[in-house]
Amino acid sequence: MADALIFFTNPMSRGRIVRWMLEETGCAYRTEILGFGPEMKASGYRSINPMGKVPAILHEGTVVTEAAAICAYLADAFPNAKLAPPPGDPRRGTYYRWMFFAAGPVEAAVSNKSMGFEVPADRQGMIGYGCIEDVLNALEYAVSQSEYIAGDQFTAADVYVGSQIGWGMMFGTIEKRPAFEAYWNRIGNRPAALRAREKDDALLPPKA
């Protein structure tokens, strides 16, 4: 039943990452679109996410927020989709490593760059990611070791890391390095990714 999983999102948000992940799982779900501002900050939705932000999912009574956490959760909740190395597989460490590297250092460094914040050289030791150059070099390493993040198997880590890279290159917050472009070309046109984009694009407000 679609109502067993409810997806709270807005097509102009990080909910696009989760939409892609949901499409990769093949599970049934119902979408609830929330507008930015009062609707997203209303008490009803804050009972789902006290931050008043999207995305979030409600799956059989369990609430999950934060795009990386949702991707990891869905990979385990729908194991038949084979979107995570199983427990005990040595690739699972690599899978977790780079997914949460993207959720932590990459997200912070790219957000700061987009806001025009630059960490002074003598303060980089105080910041978890150090400097954006180190972050991008590590990210380049991550996508250059094999076809996918966790080896030869596409996983939820590719959905999350790939989304960060694809958006970053589109909006100029991540350099268009050959390794990033090659990686995005490998994953960005998967059928599930195209379905997700089509569904979200259809929900965008009409252009003036």
C-alpha cells in the first residue's frame, strides 16, 4: 500500500534526492507536497520534523528525516533492491564512509562556499572539513576508485553522493572536474533518476 510510506517534500528541495532513492527501491509511496514558510513550519508537520524542513518519510510508523539518513534507511528497508552492501560485506564500510562524508564535510563546505564564507587558513583546524580544496580532492578520490562508490554495485551512496555532485556542478559550487563529470554521466541518467526528475519537474510552479 502506498500509504505505508509517505514522502514529505517540495520539488525545489533536497527532497529530490529522496525521490530518486524511492524510485530506485521500486516501493509504493504517497507524496505530500509542502510549501516553504507557514505550511512547512506548521505544528502538524513539526510533529513529523521539528525542524520544519523537508524531506522526511513516514514508513510504517517510523519517521526518518535528513536525506542521507533516509537513503540509508530505505536501502535497508527494501533489501530486494540491492542498494546497500549487506552487513558483513567489506564494501559496507566504504559505502557508509563516503555517504556520510558527503552529508558532513561536502555539505558544509559547499554550503559555506555558496554563502561566500571562507575559512581563514589559520582556523582550518577548527572546522571539520578544513578547506573546500581538501574536500573536493577527497571526493574526487572517492568517485575515481571504481565504477560506483562501493565498487561495481550501484548503491544508495551513489544516489546521495551523485546528487551532491550533480547539483554542485550545475550551480557552480563544485568544480567540473573530469572525474566528477565522468561519474555523473555514469549514474545521472539511470531510469529511476529520470523518473524522479520527471515527477518533481511536473510539480514545479509554472514559469512566469
